[in-house]
Amino acid sequence: MARAGVVVFKLKFLNEKVFLKNLKRVDPKSNPKIVSSALIDMANRVARDAATNQIIRSGQKGVVDPKRITSRTGNLRGSLSPRYAVNRSGLPRYIEVGSYVEYSRIHEQGGWAGQTGARFIMPKRPFLAPALEEVSTKFEEIFIKHWAKESGLGR
């Protein structure tokens, strides 16, 4: 079953020299575990940020923010989670953060919504993309934390 709202991300390190220096100090056999744990940690942080900071908890019918999605029931917030699979080496084949809730995609991307005869254009009110943007500022720090933990560099 395909996930309705999914965000995909690329990594770009701001301080590549520090990153590469730390990478050289780590046993290559532990690299898959380090990369996997860091990416899964980041995916969990994106899901948590989307659920707690990007979706407004209103509980009131009719309360609307034109730029952000509001939540009355908590279904969307509760459905946000990462999914991933790793290959034989332990590296992730894919990691995605999303929701199975059918209306998650239309809120994230905007577009036509409603039933025949009552269709309307739903404005884009993304919650995954802003969460990714927020957490992405910490990607390098998270990778270094995981490398330090697995390699003993941080002790």
C-alpha cells in the first residue's frame, strides 16, 4: 500500500572537512550501522517535528490557519512515522516519513479535493516539508553524534 504523504531528502554537509575527518577515524566495518542509525534518527525527528510543531492542535471545528494544517482528532499526527528497509550490508535501501491517512497528501501538496459536484481547490498546507527543513539544520550534528557513539570518539 502506497503512503499518501511522503517526504524524501538528500544530505549535504555544511562542514564537509570535519565530516570527512571524522569518517576517516571510524572503522569502515561499522559505517553501515552508523549511517543507518543516523538516518533513522533523522527520520524519527522529522516525524516528531511534523506531529508536534507543524500541525496545529486546535480541537475546534472551523479553526483554520491558511498556511498550516490544524488537527481536531489527532489521526494525522498519530499516523506520521518513518519506514525503512536495509540491505545486507546494513545500509538503508530507503527511508521515508509519511502517513497512510488518505488526506495527508492533499494537505501537504494542495490540489483538487472533494467529491464530484462539490470539488474545490485545497490550499497547500505542508507539514512534512517544513519539518524536514527544520530538522535538516541538525543533520551533520546527528551524523557526528552517531559516529562518535559507535566509534568511541565521543567518549
